[in-house]
Amino acid sequence: MFLLTRLRRHTAMRQLGKRLEKRAKAWLYRLLSASSDATPATPQTLEGVRRVLLVRPNFRIGNALISARLIQALAAGRPDLEIDYLATDTTVSLFAGMPLTHCHALGRDMLARPWKLAALWRTLRRRRYDLAIQVADTSLTGRLCLKAAGARRTLGADSRLAGLYDQVYRLPPGHNHVYDVAAAIARTLGLACEARPWMTISDAERTRATTGLRQLADEPFEVGVFVGGHLDKRLPLDFWLALCDELNARGRRFMVLIGPEETAMRPALEAHRGPHGCVAPAMGLRDFAATLAQLPRLITPDTGPMHMAVALDVPVTAVLNTALSRKFAPRGGADRVLLSPSPAQVVATLDGTAPHAPKLQGMTFTRISRKADEPSTRMAVRRAPAAWTAR
């Protein structure tokens, strides 16, 4: 692996990069902010629109799938539209099978190779969009691409950069969950939209996943376990090993799923899979999703696969390592959300002995106390190289 890639993926460097990014964004927001003269969007915003660009060039799986719900809303409510999406090179495969005319991809290397970025912007401009929508207002890269696309009109959030858009959307009071953004945009435009992520899996992918699972085990698995995570959302390896031991002690058939960044954890997980567990082989992103779709439940931290499970209607037991993950937690009736639990307490939720995930209004989370002799969930875990990441 190249030295620069190793440095970029190192946990300490990511933490440093995140702090620097926040400071740079704060400075740029102050520089770019202007008095808001933008008009609130309405259902009439889509009148005369034939070609739409959705802008969300984010490298995280979860953010891509959360924004994808707006694609479904536009396609269902306005089937005459040509819908394009600006994704990234690491998330573009997630949009396969969706009702898109074009799915463009921003690459990490475009900052170092500006001619590629210029070529992307020329491609966007040639499409002559009637409307370009910035799906999230936290990306300055997205704002630059939105501007470069040269759309006849632009739509963005009524926030710090509202003055840079032609029209704005607003989140209703109290709707501060990340799943609410795409739904708020759609409803502003007069479209029906579920407030949850979206992903499609083809019949061929499902068949391939089913065949693969039958090759791994004679009986179906009761639960999947994903052991990845990003920065402080990640739980330590000791936690997952103890969880495997607890699942075996309860006689629960389980499959451990890992991403490319968790490859270094595989030997230890294999040693603890016991008589009832299995560690899944390495898979591409779409095969991973198709396999996940076959499982009856997923235990996971706040990760991209957590949102993928929600998109695929797989019930989730979310193991949160930080209270900041509350606004990302799943909200389905079959989902369960725990804050800093022990492995034994996570497994107990499979028997229905823990509270269900709360609804948006009056949202509360179950923080479960940990005994002194149980492993901490804040230990650092060595990160392995990745082709796609679990964020």
C-alpha cells in the first residue's frame, strides 16, 4: 500500500483531518455566508423542470443511502423527469438499479488531478439541468459542484449558505434526525417520501447471496454481526470477541461480517466463532449488501452497514459507542438501540428483553451500565486497508 494511503487511513490522521476540516469549513462558511434572499421552495418549483441533478458527493456509505430516498420520491412522483446523481467513486455502485439517467462520480484523486475535476464539471454543465439540488448542506465540495453544473435554478438548505441558492428548503421543528432531510426536501416539492435510507438489490444478486450462504452453513443464521466503524463510533476487538462467545453460549447461529478495513481482525474472530458462528468471506460492496439482505437481524455500531440494513428492511440492534450517534440511530419498530452496552446485554435484546428503538419524538436511548471487569468499548482498534469502508 502507498505511504500516503496508509497515512490517510490511520486513525490519528483521520482525527486530525476531521478537526482541520471543521476549522476550515467554519472559516469558509464565514467567508461565503451572505444574507438570505432565497425564496422558499414549493411544489411549483418543479414546474417546467425536466432534468434534475441531485448533489451528494460523499464517500460514506450511510450518507449515500440516506440521500438515495430522494431519488425514489422524484421518480415516483414525477416519472417524466430525467434524474442524475453526483456520487463518489467509492459509493457509485450503491446506486445500481435505481431510476437514474446518469450517476456521475467524484473521485478522491480529482483534487490532485484537477483536469479530471474540470472534465467532470464540463460533463455536468453539458447536461443543462433545470434544477440542481444539494441534498445536504455540510459539503463545500458539493456546493462547488452544484455551482459548476450551471443549472438554471439551485435548491439547498435554509442555513448558513442559504444566500447562495435560488430556493431553499426547511426542516420542520424537531426533525433533526439525518433521515428527515431527504423527506423534508421531497415534501417541500409536494412529493411523498419515507424518512429512511433506500437501496435496491437485483434478483440475480439475491440469488447469488442465497447460494453463498447455503455454502457456508446448512441452517440459516439467526443474526449478523458487523464489527467495523469509524473513529469513535468503532468498538474494540475485545467487545466483538466477547459477543461471539456470548452468542455461542446462548446457542445463537450468527455470521460475522467484516469490511476491508477489518481484515486484520479476521484471525481473532475466526478463533472465537465457535460451533454456532461463521466469519463471512471478503465480498464486494454489492455482494455484501445482498448477503446482509438475507439476514433476519444485524448487530452493528453506527456504521454504513447499519444504514444499509435499514434501507434493506433488515431489523437492527444498534450498539452506539457515543451519544452523538443518536441522530443517526434507526427508528423502526423492530429496531433496538443501546448506548454503551456489554456483550451479554446486547445478546439479551435478541430475546426481546431490552427496550425497542425509540421514535423520533421524545427520543430516548437506553444506556446500560457496565461492570468494572467487563471490557471497555473505547479501546483503539488497528485499522486494515480498505477498498470500501464501513462508514
